[in-house]
Amino acid sequence: MLFLLFELDGERYALDAREIAHVLPLAPVRAFPGTPAYIAGVIDHEGAPVPVVDLSMLALGRPARALMSTRLVLVYDHDGTAGSPGSSEPPRSRRLALLLECATRTQSIAPERFAEGGIATPEARWLGPVARDESGFVQWVKVAQLLDARVRALLFPDPPTWQGAP
């Protein structure tokens, strides 16, 4: 499988390339008050607002640095309710932008090389298994686990809060 690698304070992490819609250069993000600190705001992509999650803020408690290697990575956020077993609704997919440092390399890693790290991370359920290569460990980030139901409802209200406004 192909992964996009990025770093959080020198540690390597990986996103499944199949979950990525686009990799964009760093661009201005409009702040959005009233959201958790790791929600950097929104960007305009192809005429539509896309929420931005600052993974450095989420994981480390500090904003992502504006480096030459910092990217906005548009991923598919699949609604966890529709399309679930027993549901007649197809899964809904919305775009979410991830603000990532050192996101400039891809690497093929066989899925079977990943194993559980032996540490439970209920507060960071998006952290998946780890694999080891010649450069050390790389940890798989599970996009579907990034947002809990409360934050998903803030970012993707259903129906949108602006509809029906006077």
C-alpha cells in the first residue's frame, strides 16, 4: 500500500494514500471561532469551504509550523453512521483538510508489516498500528477516527445550520 508520510516533532506518521483527495501547498486558513483549538478553520477548495484540522495542535498542543514542507492534505471523512451494517443509507463522504508538517514523501508499506504498538490511546484513537523500517517506526493515522461525533457534528451539521436562516 502507498502511504503519504509526515512528521510530528521528528516522529514519522503515515496516511493511506487511498484516503487522500489532494495534496495542496500551505495556504491561508480562515479561523473559525467556537471550535476546538485543533480546528484551524476553513479553506476554500474549488469554491467550497473545507474544515482544516491542525494535526500538530491535536497531537502536540502546538500549531503546525509554516515550513516549506507543510501541506494541506485533503482527505475523505466518511460519515460513521450512514453505510454502517444494517443501514440502508450509503456512506457519505466529505472533505476534510489536514494541516501536516514534513508531508513531502510517499512510501509503500505492506499492511501486514503494521502491528499494534502495545499502548492503548483512547484519547488519540486515530493513532493506528506501527511498522518498522530502516529509518525506525512509522505509525498509521486512521482518518476515520480523527473526529469524534461531537466535532463531526460541529463541522458537518446535518442539515447545514445556515439553511432556513431568515
